Amino acid sequence: MNRTLVYATAGTGIAVPGQRPAPAPVVRDLRDRAGSGPHVLLFGPQDLVVITGLPGSGKSTLMRRAVAGRRVDSQDTRDRFAARLPRALPYTLYRPLVRLAHYTGLRRALRTGEGLVVHDCGTQPWVRAWLTRAARRRGGTLHLLLLDVPPDTAREGQRTRGRGVSRYAFRRHRRTTARLLDTVERGGLPAGCGAAVLLDRTAADALRRIAFTG
């Protein structure tokens, strides 16, 4: 197998036409590769991919650069609202509208039955449960892409983009992400996930395409 290409299907990790992958959970750790990690991640045509990590870890940047198919990113929804509203208007005032629009768009994208990449902040377990059910109905697998980025790096990412979260919210994200990372590092997976890929900043920067076969 070309080392710059990873088949991220569950089971054997090799996409075989006409054969569904085995349901055994798979964890792929692509951290600490010193820039030699894969350039492409490929998933099955009905799979769902959830990208999660700390705010500022680079989830939206990765999605915009690498996702070749459908993607649903709550940050895109927030940016669309922000572009139409006065800059002085606090985000907390229109956040419910952003969330409503985001989940409405996610529901619409899921109905297509196509492979989909979703930005997940990691603090809404019900969203992952929703995606798990959707993946099962379509005969696909729910994959988790977890960005393992130090808190200081994530904070710097927030400052760079000019949008941060409160200290309380960031602590909540840190606790949730730490628990998730600990589970995956021990070879476990969140309920409903068939596979997980661990990425540090170097591995994420090396990725050029996240796509779906078929």
C-alpha cells in the first residue's frame, strides 16, 4: 500500500469492492510521524466522519482544505450569520439561530445518503448518537477523526482566527476531549463508532484529501 494513502474503513482497513468491511473496531494512530504520515484518508461511500478536538485545534481548517465531498461545519454557519449581522452584536445572542441552521443543514445532508464529514465540538453526545443511527441506517460506518493538540496550541489557534471561547467553555472542552482521547488511546471507541484516527498537528497538516470511495 502506498504509504501516503490510508483506507480508513473499519475491519481490515482495505477497501474491497462489493465486500462490506468487518465491524471490528479499529484505532489508527497517525501521531508522531514527523511529517511522514498519509496524505489521503479514504472512507466508504456511505460512511460518516466526525472531526473533533479542542476549539482552535484546526478542525475547520482541515475540513476546508482536505474534504473533497460533502461537509457540514458549524463554523461555516456561524461565519454566514456573522457576515450579515453587525460586528458589535455578541455571538451569544444569535447562537441559537446558528445551531438551528447548522442542525437543519446536517439533517438535509444526511438525507442524501452520501459520505459526509461533520465538525463536532465534542460536547454534544446526542449529536454523535444521531450520526451513529444515521450511519447504521445507510449501511455505513461512523468514523472519528480526533485532533490531539495541546491546549496552548489550541488557544493560539483561537487568537489567530480572532474567535475564542470562554475559560469555562474551554475547560469543559478540555475535560471532554481528554476523556475521549484516553478512551481511544486505550483501544476503545465511543459508542457507535466503528473506527478512529488520531492526528496531531503535524499529521493534520500533512493531509491533503479526505474523500469517499465509490
